[in-house]
Amino acid sequence: MPSHQNIEYKSSWHDDYLDWICGFANAQGGKIYIGKDGNGNVIGIADYKDLVEIFVKQE
């Protein structure tokens, strides 16, 4: 299933995707899948540990 209004597939993380998150939050909602190509096929992400650290605060 390709991306559409409420679903976005991204092959890697970029900080400007925070704008997509805000857009979804201010609209009808949506999902961003990191590690999938534009058609929704899983391609994985090489730096997944860095991505996890962005969203999980470690003490």
C-alpha cells in the first residue's frame, strides 16, 4: 500500500519528519512508518539505535 493522506513511509529518520508528526496531530491523525519504502515494503534501518535514543530518554 503506497503512502497516502494518513500514512507515510520513510526509509530513514530525519528530524524534519517532526513536522509530519505535528501535521498529523493537527489534522485527522496518521502514522509514519520508519524503515519502509514508498510502497510499504520493509527495508529496515541501519541506525535504529540512534532513532530509539531520539524518542526514549535514557538516564
